[in-house]
Amino acid sequence: MRPPAPLPRLPGRLLAPLLASVLLAAQPLGAAIASSNSNSNSNSGSGSGSDPKTGANAERDKTTPDRRIVMTIDDLPWVQLPGISTAQALPGHRRLVAAIKRAGIPAIGFVNEGKLEHDGKLQPERVAMLSDWLDAGATLGNHTYAHADLHAVGLPAYQDDILRGERQLRPLLQARGQQPHWFRHPYLRAGRSAQDKAGLERFLSEHDYRIAPVTVDNSDWIWAGAYLHAADAKDAAKLKARLRREYVAYMGAKIDYYEQQSIALLGYNLPQTWLIHANLLNADTYGDLVKMVQKRGYRFIGLAEAMRDPAYQRADAYTGPAGPSWIHRWAIGEKKPASFFGDEPEVPAWVMTLADLESE
Ligand SMILES: [Zn+2]
């Protein structure tokens, strides 16, 4: 596993595990994920392609393509906290929040309350950053206090970290007549055993939480690292403009890919759930990302609406080490061959180099 040194401005705990999921995205993804998944309980190997129900959906899809998507943004209030000061985080934060407000689409941000502290002391200006999100019309969910890795800390400590992660969130939401309801696993690591998964589900439901899955998995964090490094380049403005342009195109390719994967697995395009992070690159491209997706015929919806799609009732049978898309988790549960997982768009080599990464 790569050390965090090559991207000093990204939090180390974010880098290595995400890198692992990027490594798994290299070909052949299916083989990598399937072979690392020790869980053998799954449906029959026949898949859903022959299911008359999904067949009907495929039929419907030909006439009225269902293109709905949820915008979810992780690591609030700002990815680089607490590694940088509040003052350093604020300009990007303000740009992102302004862009969210301007776009006017539903959005949900997932909070790491550990980022609200400096030297163990709560920073009121950082709590105010969360209020900015609510003021902009977004809602907030729980992403644990310390960006905990379930696979590393184990279920009891993880549950503690979830509760520790709502000490500011709960009163903030309550003041607006809301309460924490959505939970996003850091690194999308959702458990190495069926027992852990069931235990976490039970815990979350006891605390009125639901898991917020991700279907459009991607490596925005690598692009974001390159974008930070580009600021130091001689031709910074030109380089950053190119990064922004190609990043939006990369995200478009990811959305096309997961649309195809959904149709291949389910027979229709499910309401997609998209993950990006609260970083400078997304602050500078948010409006373009939204427009790009809308141009593809997508309509942004809230998580609750998306989760009403029956696909999200499927069991996540994946117990491997990485954090793949839920579409791929279900495909693994159906024992899809390695070829099913191929052809996923990759981060171009020049962006990897700029991010100080040698390979995905
Ligand atoms: Zn995260």
C-alpha cells in the first residue's frame, strides 16, 4: 500500500485505502474483487438478466430512459481539515457552498466531526461551515467522527465513532426540525463478514440511520491532488483549466459506465448515487459537473427518493477489502464473471503523474 507522502496535502488516512480501491479498478477488476470476496452466500449464479421483472424494466428503458441521480459529497466540512487551518479552508469552502446554492439541486454532505476540532478543541467557525451547507439547501449525514475504517478498527469502535460523529450534527439538524438519518461508510468499507454487516445494520437502524450507498464510484481525490499540485506549476492557470475540463469529461465517462453496468445487471438504469468530496477541484467545477450530468438527460433527486428503487433492497454480499460501487457489489453477489467489471474509465497517466502517483 502506497504511503501518504506523495500527496502531502491530502489526509493520509484518506489516501492509502482509496488507493487500494483504485488499484482494484485496474483490469481485471472483477477478478480482483471477486477473488478477494470470501463470502460465499449469494443468489444463484444465473444473474438477473433472465428475470422477467427486470426484462420488463429493460423494455421500458428503451422508450423512456430513467435518468435520475443523487449528488453526495463526503468529508465535510473540508477534505483537507484538520491538516490545514480554518482560514486556509474557507475560500474553497465558500466557493463550493456558493456553487451548491447556485445549482439549486438536492445535495447531501457527509460530515467527519473530527475535522471540526483543532488540538482537541471544537472550532466554532468550522461548525459554522456546516451551517453554511444547510443554509445553501443541502442536508447533512454522518460519515463517522474520525473517518474510521471499519475493517481496521472493528465494529464496536466503529459504532462509537458513529455516535461521536453526531454530537454537533444532531443539534444542528434538530434546530432546523431535522435529524441525522443517512450514514456513509468511510472508504466505502462496509464490513469483512456477514456478521459485521448485520451488526452494523442493526446498530444503524436502532439509531434511525440508513446506509447511503454509492453507485458512481470514481477517483475524484486523485484529480483533486493533481489540482492542488498544479497551483505550484509555472503554467498554473492553463494546467488547472485543463484539469477542470478533463475531470468533468472523466466524470461523464464514469456516469455512462455505471449506467451501462446498471442496465447490464438489473435490466434498467437505477437512480444513481454519485460520490464527490468537499475539495477545491469540486468547488471549481461543481456547476459544470451538474450541467454535464443534466445534459445527459439526468435529473437530480434526493437520497430518499433514490432508495425507494427496489435495487437498493438487494443484499450487499461483498465482504472483500475494498470499497466498490454497490452495482458491483450486487454483481459480485450474482457471481458475474470478471469480464463484467471491465472497461471502467481510468485516471489518465498525466494526471497520475501530476498527483505524484505512478499507477492507479
Ligand atoms: Zn470519506
